[in-house]
Amino acid sequence: MLVWLSEYLSQYHSGFAVVQYITVRGILGILTALLTALFVGPAMIRRLNLRQIGQVVRDDGPESHFSKAGTPTMGGALILVSIAISTLLWADLSSHYVWVVLFVTLLFGAVGWVDDYRKVVRKDPRGLPARWKYFWQSVIGLSAAVFLYVTATDPAQTAYIVPFFKGISLDLGVLYILITYLVIVGASNAVNLTDGLDGLAIMPTVLVGGSLGVIAYLVGHVEFSAYLQIPYVAGAGELVIFSGALLGAGLGFLWFNTYPAQVFMGDVGALALGAALGMIAVVARHEIVLFIMGGIFVAETLSVIMQVASYKLTGRRIFRMAPLHHHFELKGWPEPQVVVRFWIITVMLVAIGLATLKFR
């Protein structure tokens, strides 16, 4: 929105033209989302407390979690509000990439909101039934995949890039729709499974989201993409503003979510943020790199799949408890130790993911 205003005002003073630069707007997007979250956060937490919208703790979970019962949840709405405000202010709203990523993020957040509302307000422990949750996730994910496919104007926009190898990009054809759908829905649920400890999910999301923003910028830059020998996707660079907003909103939320948490993001935040990561990776054509950088999310998801499969087939559990972070808690690791170690692993994985841009 402010891009158009700056373009108009630059006729009268050249200083306003600086807002036209993506990097400048990305930084402003980070700061806007961060300050919005820090400003709105206390009021939102008070309102959630007043309405007694508190976390429900599993009876079979670690004993250390029983004290978390009643902590305000659905705080992911704070993240979404901050992202939306910052993106609408600083992004070029003529970019269809900005709109599709923003809409998918907010729609997945709406699915999560319904699930949280049923659990904490209506006191229905099932929340939104799994079949309906996956149905709506699938509808939104498939719609986004089809939209990106039919609006693609260049083969690079739907090619599948293989990291570590120069010049290898696979023409997926209609298969692009299926892979895009799986990335969006898979990433959404992976982040949701990871959201189980104070600050555990949000910091890896911030690290991966910010790094994907860097990749989107490079992919959307003619010279940088040519130098790095990665396909050029026109317009992808505009997602730097959305990624910046995600980064700022995430850090602002972490201010209140760090141990001991004053608020939890709930499904409204976790499902939305996972979908956002998947969307940025899809637009930037670096789905495999998302898989690498989001290794913590992948490990958490695999731990649940392995646990369920092992118990059904053999009657035995592989882990003391799934998802994986609970396994380490039951081994005696304090919660902050689990969280920070998972953060450290994410930093290393993000570095490896970024290194794929050069080592090809």
C-alpha cells in the first residue's frame, strides 16, 4: 500500500523513492510486525485471560506440563494480525504471489482457529474432527496449487529444483499441483506437531521463514539467480516483505512465548505458519531446501508416524512419548534445554540449506 504512496510522493521529493527497494521494505516489514506484536500482545493476552481461553493439557503428557493448564492459547492470532498489517503496508499489492501466500496463511489460520475454539471455548477435547481439518486443509492447499499452476507464465515457475546439482530442474507438468499440495499441507501439520514446548516452534519458524525470504529474493533477482545458477522466478522477490513480516511477528510473539510462556500460539498460529513456510518454498522453487532447513519439523513428524506404526504393528513404542520433544523431556532434559538445543540444530540446518545455493 505504501509503495504506491511513495511512488506518488517521489515526484515531489526523491527521498521517497527509497521505499521502492525490496530490501528497505523488507526491513521495514520486520520492524512493523515486531512492534505491532509487542504493542498488541499484552492487550490480547489480557483479553484471552479474561475470557478464560486457556490451554488444555493432556493427562498422559509429562508431569511438568500440568502447571501450563489455563495458560492463554490462540495467541497465534497475534502473529497473523502482525503479519497481515505489515504485509499490506509494505508489500507491492499488485503481486499475485503476495496475495496467494497471505490468503493461504490466513485461511489455514482460520481452520486452526475453529479447532482451538472448539477445544478451549466449547470444551470439546476433540476440537475440529481430524477428517474435517484435513478436508479444509486439502481444499485450501489444492486451490493454491492449482492457482499457481494456471497462472505460471514461465517453465521456471513450476520446475522442480534439485539442490547441490547445477542445472538440474525437472519439468513436473500437472504433477506440480500434487507436490505443491503435499508441501503446503505437510509443512502446516509438521509445525503444528512441533508446537509443544515454550518457544519451540516459533524460533525455528522464524529462522526458516527468514532464510526462505533470502532465497525468494535471490530467485526473484535476475543477476543473483544467474550468478547462483538457479532458475529466475519473476516477482518472487516480493515475498521478502512477507517473510520479513513473519520474522518480525514471530520474534514479537516469542517475547511472550519464551519460557515460562505467557501465551501459546495454538493451532491458529501453528497451522498458519507451517502453511506460510510451504507457500514461500513453493513460490521460490526450493521445496527440498525447506525439507533440509525444517529438519526439526520433519523429525517431529516422523517420530509420530514411527511411534504410531510401531505400536500398531508390534505393540511396542520406539520413543518414550511422541512427538520427539516429549521423548527428551521424559529422559530428564529440562524444557528450556530441549528448546534451545532444537534451536541450535535449526541454525545448523538453515546454514546447510543456504549453502545449497552456492555448492552446486
